[in-house]
Amino acid sequence: MARQTTDKAPAPPLPGLPLLDRYFRISERGSTLGREVRGGFATFFTMAYILVLNPIILGGAKDKFGEQLSGTQLATATALVAAVMTVLMGIGGNLPLALAAGLGLNAVVAFQIAPQMSWADAMGLVVLEGLIICALVVTGLREAVMHAIPQPLKQAISVGIGLFIAFIGFIDAGFVSRIPGPTGSTPVQLGADGRLTGWPVVVFCVGVLLTIALMARRAKGALLISIVVSTVLAIVINEIADIRPEAWGLTVPTLPDSVVDTPDFGLLGSFSLFGAFQQVGVVTIVLLIFTLILSDFFDTMGTVVGVSNEAGLLDAEGRVPGLG
């Protein structure tokens, strides 16, 4: 059953910040400024993986002409888009939801679309897909379709997305790995050889168990505390133990040489809106755009319903307020 926003008793108005409180309905939703700040930090840290993963997925693929995208430029674009769209969601949509590049949509672009054309042409298809989604939003068709889908199916999609991301986490942490050769009915195994070994796996297990324990005790900022503790633990272990860099998976936990660096905006606006039509046929382009729309539509629907339900933002009918 979906939670209702009326389940939470209104909190006392924020002292000295009546305009901020009224606009964002902080007290009305039973929240406080401190809780919103903690939630913002926790959301940032739990979503920050996309800043690493998006450049790895897109930067590791080649287009039809063998060109690769710059990891630094991809990280800059990923961060910028997430920042701008999250601010627009908060101020325009008045919902405490963060937006970032979709994990899954980037794989479609990298491994299905880019090999058939240049990167500029592939990104042009993404822009066309975005414009079509905007048209669906403006006409109200997207909202009508989402309301027509049964609530259990929406929740099932959100569960599936969560399991997908969790499975990626298990693999990147080295907790599970694909069985080499014919897999039969068991596609993965514990660790690299059927056993859990190595300090990176220890860090992962400590982080997961700490998160479960803190959430079970309803500790404030449970996810944030677990992420910080796991990060510090990983850095300390990496300094004192003899660990191969590749054993850590995506990134090695070391202190950065500098906290601030100059972003590279070279990829902004680097797309060709209709260049793909010169590379592949019209039917293929229609199918590719439809694939992007389908993935984007249901990914967004499952995520927004799951997150809004957990936050108690859904109405009595299980709908997201202000979805249009």
C-alpha cells in the first residue's frame, strides 16, 4: 500500500525561514531543515557513483570510426547535468528528488548505438529522444500513461531497477563474479573463485552490515555514516596493506592530489541532431529512438514511484503529486 503524505503530522514551522518553509512545504511534509540537509548529503553520496560509472561506460566504448570520448569531459557533463536538473526539480517541481544520467540508458548508447555511427550522431538521437519525452510531458500523455499502469507493476519496476543497481554493486565490489566458460544455470559465483577473499571484499561487507545495523536502529543519516566510514576504512587499508590496484575494481581508494580541479566542458553541445540519418536507415533510427524512449520512460517511472513511496510523497491513489 502506498504511503500518504497525510500520514506525517506537520512539523513546527522553521524559525526565521517562513518563506523557505512555505515554498518547499518542509513543515507540511513533517520534515525539518536538518533532516532535509542530511537527506541531501546522503542522496548525493549514494548517487555519486554515476560520476565514475558513466564516464567508464561511455568512455570505454568506440563509435563507428574508432573514436572514444574523454573521461574528464564525460565526468564534467555528468556532474553539470545532474546539478542543473536537480535544481530545476527542486525549484520547479518542488519535490525533493535528485536527477542524474540513467544507468542503463548509457549502456544502450555506448554498445548499441555508437558502433553504428559517430558519437555526435549518437548523442543527437539522445537529444531527439529527450525532445519527444518533453512533448509527451507537455501534452499530458506521459502522465496519462503512467496513471494507466497498475500500481503493483510500477512498484515491481522500481524493485527491478533496485536489484539491477545492487547486482552491479556486488560485481564491482568483487563479492560475486561471472563463472568463466559455460555458465549453465548459475551465472555468478562468490568472489573470483567461489570464495570471498581480499581486503576490498572485507570493506564491502563491513559497509553493508553497518548500513543494515544503522537502518535497523533507525539512526539518523544511516546511509551517509556508512558511506563515510567505509570510505575511510578503505583508504586506511589501502595505505597499510599490500593490495593490487585492480583488486579494488573501478577506483583505488586513495587521497586525491587536489580537492578542486578545472572542469572540461568540451562535450557540451557536441551532437548532430540529424547526422544519424546519413549513417543508418530511417527505420533503424526510429527503432533506436523508440528503444531509448522505452528505457527512459520505464526507468524514470519505476525510480520516481519507488523513491516517492519511500519518502511518503505519494497520494492516496499511489500517484506522484505534481508529476506533470
